[in-house]
Amino acid sequence: MGKALGNPWRRLGQGPLIAPSLLACDFCRMGEQIAQAISAGAQVLHCDIMDGHFVPNLSMGPGVVKSVRNFTDHPLDVHLMVSDPKRFAEVFAQAGADSITFHIEATDKPGEIIDFLHARGLGAGITLRPGTPASAIEAVIPLVDMVLIMTVEPGFGGQEFMANQLPKIRRIRSLLRPQQRLEVDGGINPRTAALAASAGADVFVAGADIFGSGDIPAALEDLRKGASTERKS
Ligand code: DX5
Ligand code: ZN
């Protein structure tokens, strides 16, 4: 228990992955809810980090990630929504993340952060706000293990999926090598997971749909069905 195993994206093979977003946990019952999600088959745990500056909300700090790390050796997929990703990549690598994703809008030196993560054996992901065009990350795509397409405006759980991001998912998928992962985050439920899967997504972050459901195993099972929808090119 409690071991960072490093870059999870290749280790987990090629099929669709479900990544419950811990932001939607009941923080007083986090361990119990994480254990339920893992035994119901969730392969990755998604940790949303907000600094009240890059996004207008605060979430969890490194202490929480460290506790989750001590609780499980399941892959921790840390999503930084912060204005200083270089500093916080170091902080959350130290806290036990297996992969760290940062926003292209927050840095003009993405290569330095990616190199730092790879030098530590961690996965590196790049992400972008819904209003940022795919072209903003095209130069970085060959360097990362995973691209995260935000399907809501980052900052809050429980928002509605933005279907206008589907063309971006298709476009980015066409630029990825087969081993690179394409994650979607925001408003994911069985229906929207199916839409994103048919556009090329293969990692599905879901918060409210899983932890707000009252039945974590049933929610995961339904999500898995949506996520298994075949890609249409
Ligand atoms: C939003 C976060 C998401 C969020 C998703 O800023 O990045 O990970 O927790 O939550 P749901 O699935 O509830 O939209
Ligand atoms: Zn997220």
C-alpha cells in the first residue's frame, strides 16, 4: 500500500480507463469511497488541484494527496488547475502523484515541466480550457503521455458536458500515437462517455456521476458500458 509506481499510462494497457474524481467524494468518508471505487474496477484516481487563482475555487492540497498515496498504490492522476504549474508539479510529485497534468494556458515553458516529470519516472499530461484551440498544444503533444480535454470550464464539479468539445477530441486523437492516452474531464456520465469514446477518448474522469450516485459500483458499471463505445473516425 502507498507506493507511487510512476507513469501509469502505458502500464494500464490499451482499453478504456475510468478515473473517479475525488473532488466529488464526501471528504469525511474519502477512504471508504475510494475503496469502493477501486473494488468496483476504477483503474485510476483523479485528484483535482485548484489554487483559487487559475480557477476561482480551492480544492485539496498536497497533504490530501499524500494521505491518499498512503492509503492505496492505485495510480494517482493529478490535474493541476494552478497558475504556477512548475512549482506545484514538484510539490505533488513529492506528495506521491504517478502522473501530473498541467494547463497550457499557465506556462510558456511546458517542455521544462514535462522533462522534470519524466526525469522522475512520472507520467506527463497536458490540458487546455474549452476555449483554447487544439493548435495551442500541438507542439507539445509528441512529448506527453496523455492529453486531457476539458469538457467543462475548469473549477467546479457537477457541470454539464460541453458537446462543442467533441471536434477537438477528434482532432487531438488524430495527432496522437496509439500508446498516448486521451482523457476527458467534466460532465461525464454514461451518455457523454459514449459520445467522447466515439470521438476518440479513452480515459474518463467522472466525479458527480460516481460519488453523487449513491451506488458507486452501479455507476461504474454503467460508465464502463458508455466508455466501451467504439471509436468512429
Ligand atoms: C473540474 C474538474 C473535474 C471535476 C469533474 O474542474 O477538473 O475533474 O471534478 O467533475 P464532474 O464529473 O462532476 O463534472
Ligand atoms: Zn480534473
